[in-house]
Amino acid sequence: MKWTSLAAIVLIAPSQVLALLRFPCAQLVLDRLDPLVNPGAIPSPHLHQIVGGNSFSPLMEPTKDMPKDSTCTTCQFSEDFSNYWTAILYFKAKNGTYKRVPQIQNSGFDGVKGGMTVYYMQDGLYNFNQTSKVLAFQPGFRMYIGDVNARTREEAERFRQLTYTCLDNINTRDPQTLDFPSTPCKAGIMTALRFPTCWDGVNLDAPDHMAHMSYPESGTFETGGPCPASHPVRMGQLFYEVLWDTSAFNNKEDWPTDGSQPFVWSFGDGTGYANHGDYIFGWQGDALQRAMDNPCYISCPTLKSQDAAAMNKCAKSRVVEEDINGWVTELPGGWHANYRK
Ligand SMILES: *[C@@H]1O[C@H](CO)[C@@H](O)[C@H](O)[C@H]1NC(C)=O
Ligand SMILES: *[C@@H]1O[C@H](CO)[C@@H](O)[C@H](O)[C@H]1NC(C)=O
């Protein structure tokens, strides 16, 4: 299983007409909130990093009008008031204390503070035409991917495309692994989350926030695998890349002496198998469908764009006050690193 390189596209096919929606979103907030899995909970069990529209709040009803309730977004395309989030990475020192690993943006997005890179694709990465018809998500749509309790490879393999890349430089994309890199990564660790692309055509959500979506019946979205009869509607591929700047933690002398690696998710997973992400759709009007129907790459003439300063300025303050910057004796919410079930 090998997932191809995004940065490489720019290098390989600069002259092609590309229709791949790829854009940076600056950090909106780091907060212990999760309106999808723990709606209304202040705090939610573990810490997240969130990007997108500033109507993000502890409780987000499916009827919430995110474009109307937001005054800005941290994403490049200013009609995108969706929210995208993942857990946060920590480093565990030999003395047992933890420190949050900062985030950086992808290459090409200088000036954007932290956050993540978001993609919506019509076709696999190396199909530069990106001409397939895909349906955009609808208001009220939300989904989740991953398993917070996964601690084994078998459990992680259920989700075909939640991976890690050990960055030798910011453009490294392969190989990708399902668990944390086992050696220090010079330019950081990249987590990649590809969501399922086949919709049941009916439900905007599901009790587990996953059952309304499916992976292709065979193959992958990239290989043009067909959707199963239960989930016949082919949607765009939603995909996050998050870059963790591990440079302060790459000294091998600070690593465990038993050969294990020191990084841990904010909910205690030290294997990496529990990588997971959340999405709440919040594009204005038909903006996402227009983008899916027109050529887009970095610049997307059919969409309104804003610069890095405007994206950064939309950051909001935390609801849950707790120490998320210092060395802490336990992870926010009382979690401790566990490396195996
Ligand atoms: C624990 O280790 C880290 C990293 O070496 C260090 O910065 C921190 O001060 C230590 N904390 C204590 C309580 O010794
Ligand atoms: C992209 O479009 C060109 C021209 O229409 C076509 O020749 C080529 O086969 C297409 N590539 C893919 C991967 O579909």
C-alpha cells in the first residue's frame, strides 16, 4: 500500500491544467472541545487542533448555519466556514513529563500559522485532469474517521488511509506508515488523513459518524474503485495533512533507551494506530460544488481567496483554560501514554 506524494505534483506536472483543491488553513484554536463526538462537553476528553470557520463552538447542531454564524475563517478560501480537526501530538520526556509538539504549514504556504492543509479531490492524485464529477457535501453533513481505541496494526488497517510520513525535508511524502515513525524525523512528522468517499446518499451523519460513508468496494478512490451499492454516491476525497515540528525533540539522547519512540497523541496513544480526524461541512452556498466542477489548484478562480494575514487573524481564544504549552505531568484531561493494548 503506497499513497502518492502531493508536494511532488507541483514538481512533476507544473504545466498541466490541474483541478485539485488544495489549500492551507491556519490554526483557529487549540482546545479541549469536540462538537462532533462529545457535543456540548466543556471540556471534551482530549485536546484538539481545529481550523476553519470561527463559529466553531462546543455544541454545533446539524441545523447550525456556519457561514452565517461565522465572521471569518482561517482557511484560504474565504467561503469555507467548515471545521476540520484532529488530536494533538505530544513528546514524552525521559522524566515522564509531556510537551506539546508545535505545528507548521506545508511548503508553499509561508506565513500561515500552523493549522493544516486540506484537499478535496475529484480523482486520484496522479490523474492531473481531475475531471470526474463528484458531489459536494451538503449543509449538516459531518463525518469522523479513525478509532481512538486502536492500538494494533489490525485495528488501524480497517481505515485504509490514515498514515504518517517521517519528513527528511518538507517535501518528503514516502514511505507512509500506520504507526509513528520509529526514528527521529529531521523535518518533522506528517500525519495524513483521507476520508471515505462513498456516501449512502441519505444520511448527513450516523451514530458513529462513519456509517453513512464507505470506502470504495474495491481498490481505492485513487484507483477509481467503484462505490458499493449501499453507498452509491461518489463524493470528493477529503484529505488532511498535518505537519508536526519535532525539531526540538529529535535528540536521540532524549529518546527512550528501550528503542521505542517518544511521541504520543493527546489521548494517550503512543502507537499512532489511533490517528483520527473530524469534519463538519460549512461551505457557503454552492462554493464547494463550483470548485469541484471547475479547474482549481492552489489558485481557484471560482472561489474567493484571502491572504495569510487574514487567515491568521481569524484565530480565536480557547474556551477551556489549561496549560497546553508547558511541560506537564499528565496530558490535558488526565491521559498518560500507553503504547500497547
Ligand atoms: C523533564 O524533562 C524535560 C526535557 O528534558 C525538561 O525540560 C524538564 O524541565 C524536566 N522536568 C522536570 C520536572 O525535571
Ligand atoms: C487527461 O486528459 C487527456 C486529454 O483529454 C487524456 O489524453 C488523458 O488520458 C487524461 N488522463 C487521465 C489520467 O485520465
